[in-house]
Amino acid sequence: MLSYQHIYHAGNLADVHKHAALAWVLDYLTRKDKPLSYIETHAGRGLYDLASPEAVKTGEAEAGIARLRAGFAADHPYAALQEKIAAKYGPQAYAGSPLLTAELLRPMDNLHLAELHPQEHAALQAAMIRAGGAQLYRQDGFEMAQSICPPDPRRGLMLIDPSYEVKTDYARIPKIMGQLARKWNVGIIILWYPILANKAHQPMETELRQTFADAMLHRQAFPPAREGHGMIGSGLFVLNPPFGMEAALAEIAAVFAKAKAQ
């Protein structure tokens, strides 16, 4: 059984990069009065307590969301969601991508979330009941995505966000992305991955760039969370990026640059 639990890393710099981009895309999609599907392959528990011993132990949230929160413009979708989550769940609450998405989606939209870890799945179920519900799957997220693509409605977004605890994920993801893109050629598919000091991510990134020439790649560098920590940045690889996403990612990068200069 997989042992990864995101509570130790919730709200870290990679989360800010990923969640700020996700919030922008969802805000963009929900401006149009048409239903959409959201699919997430590795959902986690959805809601995290940044005052918990696990989160405090690593200090990653303190160096992440706690430091960068003020750098976003008040009207940025991510900033607005932070205020909404704090008001609803408390000042130390941190929303993972499933809860962020649930707060932005409308009754006409469909929300599909997979989480294999039994404790994380139980916590996700509780969080989503409180948030208004979703279709939950306790199964391998890649299998879930393959089984429901193309979704109904076909308009929408998929987030692929594994822990990479299974090291073969780096090798298998390009093939999986190709299969999903063929099944759901109109879907926005966002892959998150860590930028690693040992460069374990590079063969996957190279293969993805060769396979998907029109995709968007955004890397956000940052210091390791602690001495010897292997993650030195966050990567987003986006199929069918919506209009304006390049500028939106540049705006997020500016928040990181401002925090680094302080």
C-alpha cells in the first residue's frame, strides 16, 4: 500500500504554483455558461490543517502559502479562494485541488476524484460531503481516467498529480498522456511534476515535449524545502492550454520572484 500523505507538504511552494494555475483555469472555464467536467487522478484528502503536527514538522507551508499569499492581487482567483476557504473552514485550513475545484464549480458541472490510499480516501469523502459532493473513486487514478474519458460533458479539465512515490510513473506517464489525449482531444490536461536535483524528471519531460509539440510547459524554480531535499522546482505540462494561460503563469512566476527578492 502506498504510504504518501500530502499533509506533510500541503501548502508548499509546489502547491502554490499548481493551485494558483488551476484556480485561474477553472475561473476561465466557468465564465462561460456551459457545463464542464473536472477529473483528478490523485486527489489526496482535499482539506488540510496547517496547524497539524505533520504540517508544522516540515515547515513547508510556512515557506509556501504563508509567505506567498500576500503576493497575489486581491482579484486573482487563487487569492479569492484563499479568503473563501479561510472564512468557511478556519484560518489554518488549506484546500487541496479537489476542494478548490468544488468551490469554483457550479451545479451543472461534474467532479470526478480518484484516491487509492484508504485513509486519504476516507478524509476526502468527508471533505467533499461538506463541500457539496463529488463522484469519488477508490481506485488507481490512471485507470479511473481511462475508464471515463471522454467524459460527459466533453468540455473540461483533468489534473494529473501523482506523488511519484511509484518511480515508474515517470516512465509511464507520456504513454498515459497520449492515450488520454486521443480519447479526450478537446480536454485541457494538466500534468504536475517535481523538478528534481537528481534530474529524474528530465527523460519524462523530454519525451512529453517531443510527443506534444503544441503543449505548454511552465517550470517554477525555488529553493529546496530543507538541506538535502531533492525538489528544487515545480513543473506544469498543459495540453490544450486555454487562451491567456501563458500570461497567467507569468503572473504567478512574478509572485514567486517578488517573494524571493524580499
